[in-house]
Amino acid sequence: MTQDSSAPDTAASAKIDSSVPHSARIWNYWLGGKDNYPVDHEAGDAFRAIFPGITDLARGSRAFLGRAVRHLAGEAGIRQFLDIGTGLPTVDNTHEIAQAVAPEARIVYVDNDPLVLTHARVLLTSTPEGATDYIDADLHDPGTVLREASRTLDLTQPVALTLMQVSGHIAEYDAARRIVDALMAGLPSGSYLAFNDSVDTHKANAAATRLYNESGAAPYHLRSPQQLAGFFEGLELLDPGVVPLDDWRPDPTDARAGGEAIALCGVARKP
């Protein structure tokens, strides 16, 4: 079943601004999708000219999401997922991965982008045994996220929270930590955090990000490795800990970028 309308939201469509680049559309462009505009191509190409590895980062983040969700739905036995910062639907979305392992899994997606909203209501379907929902909400408001998610998820039972390349949208590190901590505080013992974001130590990515932040798009804030590790404080990290994307339980079939770490990731359990 699905918990939301299957029709595009025309009001949301009216809010889409194709005159300035947007991170979800640029990310979609880097992944080879079609839900983007010339302004996004221009910003994405300018970024890639300085940092050609951004395509590897986008694909590596997606591959880590797949491995983490498969582990959580499989070995960890999680049947509920809260995916914040969904982005534009593509192949191997969280619900497709989780429900391939456990058809009864329930997934709630959260984003506040009108283009994501328009496409999510068309593309995010579910198995008959499970459920999917889409919440139009802001990561900066964890109370609303948790309240709305409880329409579909049972927050007395373990939930896997996924945050993939989204914490940088929060300008202040301390604020980002408080938001993630508030989200985890609203989930019971046995829940998990699956997280990845980019480090500020990769010179080409940092230079490209500075240019991107001057383009008119919503700015993105890179963090130090120590700061990224801080998001897992108070949680029980699964092996191999906080590592580069390609090093978290790699699948032999996954392409590996190699070289200097661009982003760090990890999965941890709430005691």
C-alpha cells in the first residue's frame, strides 16, 4: 500500500524555480537522471570541472545507502526506515531495497523540495505487505518530522534513520548535531543511524563547493572528519566504524573510486 496520493502535486510544481541551480536536481544530473534543468547542468558541470570525482561521490553515496539498508533489513531485522533528504527518486530507492529483503517493511521519506514532492508521489510505491509515505517537511524541524512519520511508522519499535549527504545543509555544526540527536532521541532503543557526508579535507571538493555556494544555490557546509564522527556519539558503531564510503562492507560488484577520502560514513545502533 501507499500512504500518500499517487498524483503529482500541481501546487508544488508551481513552486519549482528553474532559474537557479538546486542541489537535488544537480545530484540527479550527476547520477545520470533526467529531472533537472540547464541551470543545474551549468552548476553541475562547473563543479565537476574543478572536482571530477563528484560523480564517484554521488554513486558511492548511493551504493553505501544500498549496502546499509540491505544489512539493516536483513541481518539487523529492521522493518521501519525514516529516510530524510530523500532527493529525487532514482533506481534502488530505500523502499525498493528494504522491501526486496522484507516485503513488510515500512518506509517514510522526508524532503521539502517541491520537485522531489512532485516526483515522489508518482514513483514511491510499496509492496502490498508494506507501506511507503512521503512527508513534506524540513530537517531543521525534527519534531514535525517525527510527528508526521508516526502516521506510518510505529515509533515504539526500532527505526533506521538514514541521512545521506544532507547534514551539510545545516549551516552550524552544533545545530546539526542537535537536530540529529533530537531525531535519534525520538526513536526507541534498537534503532539505527545510517549516515554519510563529505569531509572538508579534500581540496578539490572543498574548492568546488566554495564555487557552488557562490552560484545562488542553497549553500552546503563540509565538515571535518572529527565532526562527522561526532554524529555517532552515544551510539554503538557497527564494524568497520566511521570509514570512507567504499570501505563500509564493500560489495565486490561495487566500483571503487580509491584515492583520498571524499566522504565518511557509518552505521550505528542506539543502545
